[in-house]
Amino acid sequence: MATQTIGIFGGSFNPVHIGHMMLASYLTQWGYVDEVWLTLSPLNPLKDAAELLPDIKRLAMLSIAAKGAEAIDICDIELSMPKPSYTIDTLRVLAERYPEYRFKLIIGSDNWQIFDRWRSAQQILDDFGVLVYLRPGYPVDKRHIDGMEVVDAPMAHVSSTFIRQAIAKGRNMNYFLPAGVYKYILDNKLYRK
């Protein structure tokens, strides 16, 4: 039996939204990977800590989103790793812990433009590979790069920032979030100003 490929799609998921789920679903259904693991990141030093919900609440929303989703799972490995957490370390720990799988990183073309500044970027390309999904305003040079594949997946132009701002203004975000996530946000009075 061939080794399954797991796509590692990391993020703060603050909150997880339909754009995240659409991409994960597309990557599995169109055969880029066998499964996608939504990998929750602890606080990113480049993000505003005041805007970030506690890990446990973001993890709860990911669990709700992934429940019943075919070939999409969640991964909380980074929450128990030393900080700051680097992607190369996450991938190495996963490869060691799950030797039966092959892991591949999933990033947006915005991150691809600065990928050469990531810790051990070449090692990630060589040892794991990177799927780069196109994001508006961030074109990708189409020349061949070993270990990198461009994915032109359908995108919903929605962001976690947009969702948080809309909820703070009292807008109904039911159709922008995976089933059950909006109810969780309302029940827990999250993202209110």
C-alpha cells in the first residue's frame, strides 16, 4: 500500500472559516494530498496577542469544523512544542511520530513570497515539499522549483480578521463559518467589543 500524504495546514484559526475548509477539502478531493491536518499555531509573534483567543477556544472551534469532515482532521502538536515554534521542527516531530505518513506543508502565496526567510526553508522543500495555494495580490513565479507545487484552488475572499470585525459590529456570520462554529462563538460571546 502506498504511503499516505498528509497536508499540514497551519494557522491561528482565529476563527476557522469556510475559506480554510474549502481549501482543505479541495486539496484532498483533487488528489494533492490524502488528508489535511488543520494545525493550530500558538501565538504568532507577528500577530496581535490582544486579538487572539486562548488556544483551547480556537481548538474547540477547529474540532467543531472538522467533525464529520471527510479527510480533514485537526492537529494540536505545536501547542506542546517549545516556543517559538518553527515549521521545520513541527514537520520533523510529525515525521518522527507518524513514520507511516509522508507530510507536505500547505501555505498561501503570500507566505511563499517570504518563504526564503523561514527557518530551514530549503530543508522543508527537500524533505517534505510545499503546496502553495494562490492568494489574490500574491502571484507566484511559475518556473519549476523542486519540492514546490502551485495549487490554483477556488478561494473565498474571507479572512479571520473580517469575521472578527463583522461579529464585533453585530453582523450575522453564519454562512461564513463551518456548521456549528458560529453557534459556539455566540454561545461563548467571542469577538465582541
